[in-house]
Amino acid sequence: MSEQVPGTNRATQAVDDRNTTSTETTVGHWMQVTDVAAYYGDRMAISGVSMTIKPRAATAIIGPSGCGKSTFIRCLNRMHEVGLGVNRVTGSVLLDGHDIYGRSVDPVQVRRYIGMVFQRPNPFPSMSIYDNVVAGIKLTRSPSRSELDETVERCLNQAALWDEVKDKLKASGSSLSGGQQQRLCIARSLAMQPHVLLMDEPCSALDPIATFKIETLINELKRQYTIVIVTHNMQQASRVADETAFFLAGEERIGKLVEFGPTNQLFTNPTDSRTEAYITGRFG
């Protein structure tokens, strides 16, 4: 990765500056991905991916299984460094113009501001609903009880869960339904005040009613946050995403970005015949 932010202090500030400018507050946070490739050992998994992820919008990543969608989204916050098996990433990933792979940038700080929600809900089973929401905050600093209370209520409201759990905050997070657990995980991510929220197939394990609630939530959250969502459900992409990227792997099993653009255009008038073949169900 190219070094964009030399020096520890500036690198930390690039990802850990809560004093956002008025411009950032107005327009939100954006990401620039340039020629990104990822490797499992010597095998290339994705190649040459470039895109601009717009602020305060939802970007969907679609494509058949094995095309590199999940690998790509993990490269956006260095989550691939935690047990995925990817040992090398090349190219550049910028958050608001700052290189998240800079040599002095702490990957923990990267993940603090580029949060992630996974396929299956993963609340901490030994923690209450309340403690699940504030777990990340308590690991990084020592907030007052009043701040914790405010954070829990605010984030559960943002995740459209407060009214359902406000009278049982001491109950285990794992006692909730699957859809509620996923919204709890979203609240936990929001508590860290992320600039970007990544979602890797967040509805794949949920029933249609829970899926509808998550989609409604995404449409609300993108007014404030930059969201990237991986989905196998093309109808879901059309419902929640402002822009959509179509990935495909050829015979060499290397995932590549085939087409990227406004969602309505990509689904109604794609520029690449492979995109049209996929969205019309001719393969995948």
C-alpha cells in the first residue's frame, strides 16, 4: 500500500479525529478505492478493483458466490487481517483522503471508524443488551454512567430496537430473536460513532419480516452514515442501494469489478453484457 500519511500523529489523526470539519459534517465521509488486489498466499482473490464510495449513501456489492465480495469488503477496514487468510493487499484504500494502510495507522483505529456487521448476528452471549451496546466504548475509555445510558438509548433508537428492549436492558443479548440480535449488533457498531458502516450479507440468516426491518433501518441510517452492503439478494440491492457494484470471477477464480454505477441504471440499462446476464438470472 502506498503511504499517504507519514508520521504517527498525523496517521492517527487521519482515522481518530472526532473534531470533524463543518464540510465533513455536511457531506459525510467518502472512500476511494484504487486498483485493490488481495491474495490468499500466492493466489490472487480479487484484482484491480477501483471505485469511489459516496458519502451518506448505500453502496451494494453483488455477484455470485466466490467472486470476492466478502474479501473486498473486509479490505475496506483491514478486517481481513483478523483470521480471513488474506496475507497481502495491494493498491490503496483512502478514507476522506487518508490511507488506511499507512505504515503508522493502527488497524484497530481503522475498524473503530469503519465498522462492520456480519452475516450472522454475533452479540456477546455473556453480556446484557446494555453492555453489548457499550462494549467497544468501555474497552477504549472510561465514560461516565450518564454517557453510557445516553449512548445505549441513542444507538438502540438508531437501530430501531429501543422500544422493543427498553424494559429488559439487563437481559442477555442472545435472548433476542435473530432480527433483534442483528439490530443489536448494528447498535453496537453505531456506539463507536463510525464514519462508514460495512454490512456483509446482514440479512442472510433472517426471515422476511426481520429482513424488511433491517432494510428500513439501512434506508434511515444512510442519511447519516456511509454504508457498504454485500448482498446476494438483487431485489434488496435495488431497494436500499444508491449505487451498486457487480463482481464476477472467471475461470481463473479471481474476482473482478465488472460494472459500477447508479443502482437504477445498473439494473435497468447495464453497460456490460455479463451484468445483464447475471441480473436476468442467466447465471449465478
